[in-house]
Amino acid sequence: MIEEITYEQYEDVLRLWELSGLPTRIKGRDRPEAVKNQLMQSNVFFLGDIIDNEIRGVVLVTHDGRKGWINRLAVHPAYQHQGIAKKLIQAAERELFSRFGIEIYCALILEDNEVSLSLFEGEGYTSWPQIRYYSKRARNDI
């Protein structure tokens, strides 16, 4: 069942990210205080696929007022290839629309992550190869 995840479940989320192979920045954006501060904002929330109090999949959902962003999508290895990631993407889109009226949904995916590329293409997302992503970090560990 897809439901909102609270900060109190953060340790379980972090463990799931690590089990699924999702890189974490525990000294930066993924440190507990940073995540707590993010979740206090009205435009940031976690959704999880939870059965019997076990988080099987998770996604961090954000928006910038114009576009919704699918972030940090991960599924426990024991539950992969069961449609959980698709359900999380669809739930994120529904929540972005129902809560905020957001109708454009985006995800940043590394070009060698074939599983995620295929997943998002299968959900109707379009790749924009002419766009280059730039970022600037105040520190290397964030």
C-alpha cells in the first residue's frame, strides 16, 4: 500500500537506499537533520510502498511550483520487478496534481542507469538529450 512516510521512518528509508544500491550522502543532503528540514517544507514528502510495517519501496517527491520532481526512487532488492517503482511514480504524479495542481513531472537519471531509464520511458517520460544538467555544490560531500 502506498502511503506517506514520516521523518520517524527515516532510518528505514536510509537502510532501503543502501540495500538498493542508491548512493547516499550521509554527511550532506541525506544526513538526518537535512532530511528533517526538507520534510518540514510543504513541497517535499516521501511516499512508500509499505506492507506489514516494512518499507518495500520509497520515493522523495518535490516540486518547484512549476514542475514536480521524482527523487531518490528505490525498491528493496527482494521486491524488485514487481511493479512497485511504477506504483510509486504514479502515486507521486497523483499527489503532485491533487495537492499542488502540478502537471509536469521530471526525474534526473544517470545515463548508464538502464533500469531507471527503461522504467521512466515505460511510464511515458521523454528524454531530452539536448539538455545539460549543471550543479554547484558548496562542499564535495553534499
